Amino acid sequence: MSTVCTARASYKKSQGLLELTSTHLQWTQDRKELPAVHVAHTEVSSLFSSKEGAAQQWPQFHFHFPPPLALTERETFKAQLTTIISNNRAVRETGVLQPPQTSIQAATPSSNDTTHRAPLPTPSRPSTSRAESVSSNQGTPANDPINDFHLRKKVLVKTPELAVLHRELVRTGHITETEFWEGREHLLLAQAASDSQKKGRPGQLVDPRPQAVEGGEVKIVITPQLVHDIFDEYPVVAKAYDENVPGKLSEAEFWKRYFQSKLFHSHRASIRSTATQHVVKDDTIFDKYLEKPDDELEPRKPRDDDVDMFIDLEATREDHEETGNENDVTMQAGKQRGALPLIRKFNEHSERLLKSAISTDGTGKRRKVDTGDSHGYYSQIDLADLHNLESPAGILLEMQDRQRYFEARAGAAASVEQAPRPAVDFPAALLQMRRDLEGWQVHLAQLKTERKATEAALVSMTQNVATRLDVHKRKADIPEEIFRQMRTCQMAANEFLRQFWSVIYPPIGETVGGPSTLAQRTAKAARMAGYLTKTPEKVMAIVNAAETAGLDRGRVQTGMQPTLDAVNKALEFWETRKAAPGSGAPGARRP
Amino acid sequence: MNPSSHLSLIIDLSPSQWHLSAQSNNSYPLSFQTFLSHVLTFVNSHLAFKHENTLAVFGALPGRSMMLYSSLDATSANSNDPPADANSYRPFKLVNSVVANNIQKELDAIERLTEEPPVALVGALTKALCCKYQPFGPSTTRKRGNEATTSVDPRILILSVSPDLSASYIPVMNSIFSAQKLKVTIDVCKVFGEETVFLQQAAHLTGGSYIYLGRRDAFLQYLTMSFLPPPSMRHIIAVPQQDKVDFRAACFCHKNIVDIGFVCSVCLSIFCSPVPVCSTCRTKFPMKTLQHLNASRPSIPPANGVSNGAPRPPSARPNPGMSASLR
């Protein structure tokens, strides 16, 4: 761990030494031995640096004394860290980790001007990453979902059992936070993915409901989103706004009067509101925009003329001028005339929503135009009934590597791999069978079974059925408290086992933040084994508690037995491994 | 109305195993003669249960399997039929004689073999499943307008005496899946021999019952009590079942029965040791994973796995010791 650059810095108001090594960034307080802050390169993901004057840097290092040198040192650190961050980002994107050694060599910590940033071999990346990090207004690593505190919190809130486990183990200090999340990255990533999904437009009609506050006043919260939605839904209001604000009315006044006007009430999404004219006062400005209710024969806004060619009745209109049908004007939505405006409003709203959903694809067209079969006309008239009845052609089973499959079978069949059967003389056996068969009629006529035998058989079968019935009938009558204890004990044991085994076996991929050297893994395994030895006592405690509560201790014992078995197996393994120190490497085969 | 039920009986006719079963140093010796009488009685009672009940009998002999009797094509009078007897009910006599004569014929056919090839139980099972389609053939319609709609409740009963053949794991599993699709219940009665893993799974997965005979001299009692009720009545007449099911499987490469193995995450085929390329679906596994898994393999199951085509060990398969019922 070669030290690349050092500087005196203060962290959380105490003085110390900040060091950037080739693998870690650490800060050691003065007169202390161990570094208080020890951050691996891979965890550094964003850098927040304020302007030159304020001297503030994540995680809140204050570069001290003497000031001019402090600035340059800060710049050095910033440069290194930026390179590291950009490398981390590159790792995440391309999976290739480039050691930042070369760039570090280029920048020497003793130079006094800030132009040493120039010889950095990654030219464009540092600037872009710096821009990103400066714009992020918090120091938390937002790009690293695995270490994100908020994500973890969300996942815990979502799954209460995980929260219980977390509380039990991490708060009491048995397992550290990183270890807890080590095997559970998929949960965090799933949560991050679902958070980053964008919600589409809401399906409801924009209908802000006034909330009644004490004092008889009505209150409506006006958010910019609400304003935007209202303008979208009711262009009349947008027009009114444009014309009146800021000339005649201020914005607050505009909204106040709007919500008290007849215009607003005519825009409400319920029929009853249109009949409240006696409540609402007249308003000089807004009443100009009132329109007649939309309850004529045809809707005010004509429908889109984008009808599919096969169902367009108007396509052949000119052939039927004299003899054809009139337009069907009785096709109205709903039976009551009073409901027509509202229904038409809903229809328009839905149409708008659909259009916006479709056209977010980029093109405004609804169908792709294929070569030859434009609009898919041919495929629409190609009905299944028009074809001859054919039996479906089966799917040919293509087996990969047939040779090997059949070879294996032949090989197995040739060798007698089952338990060695007692040698039977086959021809003799066959002869006996044939002889047995000859007198079958006589034997059938003389068939009788012994009474005792049949009774014994009957009893055993009945018992079998009875037990099963009994189990079905019996409800789980373990009281909730005991059950909860059993559950927590089992979850805790599972978690320890998981940590234990994941440390014993060689890591599958690059584990971020986990123990990497053999010594660390052995230490962790020893710690887990220590926790595991305490499990049998816990189980005994639960069994005793159950007995005092009046339960059958055997049942609780049986319930916890699988956990105990697993724990014992792990402990056995650990013992054998400790006893044979030479075979600590995972390649050893045990007899 | 209760549906009529169709029973397909598969009899394991391995001479060597029957020889062993009849030896008197067993706990309850059962000779083939007695066995056959019991089975014929059971078959007669099945036919007597309901007039519409149908039957098909298959024999599994060393090396081949064939249909011994089918009630569908026994309607026409044959010259081979036994003469009419005043003392016996004709349909019963017909069934019994046809079955016995056919077994005799088949045994004669294998007379000249010196070594016994493995019993073709799987072949018989497959034939029984195909025979299910007979009543629903393309020429006959299942429901006609004025005819009473009789739906058929099919089941298969396997009477087995020989041990498991691990090479037949894959065909047995495929038959089980087809039986599930066809809604056929497979019951198994283990008359003699050690526990068979595959047949236990067959009974468990299709909802049938698996009985290991305790008292072989009361064989008929077991048959009547456990296997006579058709599946449609089993929620009223409870039949005894075995709760302990041994879920072990055979590996695809050597056909050995394994407790713990490696499963391809793409096609779920099972191997006893990590392979670089899956033989069924040709997925390549990353070499590093293989090395790690191989290194960590001694006698302890590895715990980690990587997705995207890497082998990973199956989650805990219950050993025969674990039982589902509370005592």
C-alpha cells in the first residue's frame, strides 16, 4: 500500500493526516494509530468540492495549515480522487478496471501550480465527472445503488421480516452493515430500478377537490403540476390566464376567482355541480369564457378522422348518395341529456391520454409501415377460417449431442450399477414361474387369506389414514410469542450460516467491500462459528419457555431440529478445518 | 353420476425377482401363483364395481413390454375363449383366462434367454399412457347429444417387484409429466424389493398413493383398500399414502442416483460433477466458476452460484429421513 500523496487535514473538527494510497484513502487522527476513515478506491464514487474559498470537501475534510499549500494539496487530492471516480464509473460500465497508477505518477504532490492536471491521461473524463459531482447537492454516493443508504432503508421498510433480522443482528453489532447486504444486492438493485421508473400521465380527469377547513373556508393547494394539468385539460383556462395575468389580475387572485367562478364549476367532473348556479356568484371576467354545455346531437369537438379503412363507412359514401342511409344521429353516449357533456369530456380526456401514450414512441404514427403490406391490410383479411384444416406440424425434438446421451445410457446399462443382487439362476427362475402359472385356475378357486394377516394390514392402513386426518384437523396451537421466538432464532441462525458459508468458499465474482485476503476470511469465519455455537443454547431456552407455557416440548424441539442440524454441520466442518491447518485451502479433499 | 373409471394395470414379471420373493427366508413369502390369484380377484372386483369400468393389463418382462388384456377389444367372440362354464361369471372368466394365457405365451417367448435383461417397466408405463387416448380417438366423439355423458377417470396401477433402474430416470420423469397433463393418477404397490425412488416420485407427483407391502400374505387386503377406489372418490374414501417421498434424481451424464448435484440454470439438467458445457442445451459455463466449484466440492455442498448459465447446486433436497407428518 504505497502512499501516493498526503496532506494534513481536519475531519470532524479534529486534526490528522489524510493519505491517499494506491488502494485506499484514509485519514488518521493525530496521535492515533488506526485510521478512523478508511475508504477503498472502489467505494469512492462522487466528489463534492465547493469553491476554492470555502475549502469543504467530502467527507468534510478541511485542509489546514499553511493555507497556500493547503489549496494545492486539495487540488492534488481532488485530481486523484476524480480519476478514481471516473475509473470506478468505467468499471461499472465496461467492467475493466484500470489502475490509476499512471496518472498518479504524473502528478507530483510537490508542485505548486494547478496546471499539473494537464498531463493526466484521461482528458475528457475528469471534467465531466467533476461537473456532475458539483451539481449533485449531497455527498451521498447516488451512483452506487449498493451502498446507498436510502435504498437500503426502502428495502427494509418494504420487507418487514428483513427489517426484523436487520434490527436483531446489525443493531446489536453481530454483523456489520456491509456484511448484511453482501448477498442481498439483488434486492437493492431491484429497488433502484423500480425507483427510476417514470410514471406516466394520470388517468383521472383533473378535478381538484376543495378541502373544507375549519371556519367554513375551502382550501385548494395549487401546485405547478396542478396548474400544468389544468391548462392541458381545459385550454379555456389557459386562454383566460394568458389574457388576464399579469395585466388585470395577479396570479393568486386569478386562481382565487377561478375556483369561485361558474367556469370552474362547469369543469367539475360530476353532474351535480352544474346545478349549483344559485350558489356561485357571477364573475365578470370568467363568465366570458363560459361555453354552452356540450349536449347537442353531435359532440362539439368532432372525432378524429383516423378510421381504419376496413370499417370506415364513409369510404363508399359517394356510391350511396341517393339510396343510402342517413347518418345515425341517435348514437349518443348515455341516455340522459344532462349526462352528455360529462361523458363527452371523459371521452376527450381518454383520447388525449391515449394519444400522448402512443406518441411518446417518437413517431406520431400508430402503425409501422412495412414494405409491401402497408397498414397490414392483407394480414387483416387473411382469416383462419379460409384455410384448409391441417393438423399442426409438430416441433421436431432436436437433441444436442445425441451421441453422448445414448452412449451414456449404453454404458450404464452394460455395467450393473445397482446394488449387487443376489445371484439368481435365471433359467431356473423362469421355469418356476411357468410352472406356477400352469395351475392358475385351481389356485384361484382355492384363494383364501388368513384373517390375522388381513386384520394387521387393515389396522396399519387405517392408522396411516387416521394420522393424516389428525394432522389436518389439528391447528397450529403454538402461541404467538413462542412462535415468534422460534422464528427469530431461526432467521438469525440462517443469517450466520449464510455469512459463514459465503466466507468459507472461494468467491465467485468480484465482491465489492467484502473480506478479500485469506486471513480476513478466516477471521470472519471464526467469528461466525462463535455465534453459531451459541445457537443450541438459544434453542434450549425456547424449548424451556415453551414448556413453562404449557406446550409439549417435543413439538418445539422437532420444529427447531432442522436449524440445529444445519448449525451442527457447519460447526463440524469448522472443527475439522481447524484441526487440519495444512488443509485450510479449499482444494483439499476430506476422507 | 359417478364417472366410469379406467384402470391400467402394469405387472412386473421379472422371473428372478419373483423367485426371490417366493423364497421362504423372507418375512412373508409371496409366490407368483398366489400373487396372480390375488391380482385376478382384484381385477374382477374392479370390473364388478361398475358396469362401465374398463380395464387394460400390461406386462413388463425382461427386455420387452406388451399389452396382455384390454377390455376394449375383448368384445368379439374368439375361438381361443374358454368354454362356457355354469359355475363362473363369464366376463370374469374371460379376463382371467386371457391374462393368464398371454402371460404364459410371453414367458414361453423368452425361454431361450440365458441372462436377464432389465425389466421394461418404463415401456409398459408409456404404453399404458398411450392407451389412455383410445377412448378419445379422433373417430369417436366423447360426448354425443342423447347419450349419457360418461367421462372417464383414468388411473394406472404399477405392481413392482424389481429395484430402480437408474437409466430409466429421464423416461420415467417424462412419463410422469405426461401423466400430469393427462390427469392420470399413478398408484404404486411395492410388492417386494427395496424402495424405488422414481416410483415414489411418480405416485407423489400425480396424486396417487404409494404402498410398500408390510404383510405380503394380505396382499388382496391392500389392493382392495388402497387401490380399488377410483380417484374421483378418494376425497370421500381416504386411501393410505406414504408421506416420506425420496426426491433424489439421477444425473444425466452417468445415470447414477445422486443426493447432491449441479444443475444447469438454463435447462435444469442435473450433473454429478461440474461440466464445462451442458450436454443438453450446449450452454457454456465460465471456467472460473467451474474451478471454484470444483475446488470447493469435497464432501460438502457448495453454497454459491452465479446466474447466466453457470451450474449451481440445487436447493436442499430432502433426504429419506425427513418425513412430512407429525407423529
